[in-house]
Amino acid sequence: MFHSHDKSLKEDGNWASWATQTFDIVRQLGREPHPGPKLERWVRDAGFINIRREKFKMPVGSWAKEKRLKEIGMLNLAQLLEGLEGFSLRSFCQVLGWERDELLDLLEKVRGEIMNKKAHAHID
């Protein structure tokens, strides 16, 4: 899930609607849309010990000041923009019954919100 601690990415925007619906679809398909918080327990349950958990903020876009984080942010943005339509079409159209054009309209709005240079989006 994308976050912005400075509220520059609207919590009620099109991206949030897309993300919420995407996570619901993933659950309907019997998968876990948010594995991160559960990984430590899964690894421990598998018998591993001496587990160390770290949480990192990974920017989405070029807004970060540090060069390395800026590069990571651009890579995150590129992979998101490149895959957005591909991993949304089947889910929204086949699982939720959306029309293709309806989904493409939403994705155009999502792209605009995520590409906004004033939006300081990140993932954990």
C-alpha cells in the first residue's frame, strides 16, 4: 500500500480506490495481498530462528532527496506504471466485471496521481 507521511498523496484518491479493490480481488482469489507484516511469523513457523526484521521506506517517484532513494523511487515508479494495466485488466474485468474502458479511465487517473511530483508516495 502506498503511503505519504506528509499527506501529499490523498488517502481517498483514485489510487486508493484501485489499491483497495485490487487487494479485495487478491483475497477473493485466496492470496494474501499484504504478506510483509506476516513474513516474520511465517518464517518462524517454518522453523527458522535468529530472525531479524527491518522495515524500509521505498519511495515511488523521484521526489526523494538522497540519490540512491531517488533511483529506487524511479525504478518503483517505472515498474508500477509498466505493470499497472497488465495486472489490473484481468482482475477488474473478469473478477469484478468491469468494462475495459471503465478500468482504463481509472488507471489513467491512478497514473496521474502517482506521477504527481508533489506526491511523496512510498511503500514499506
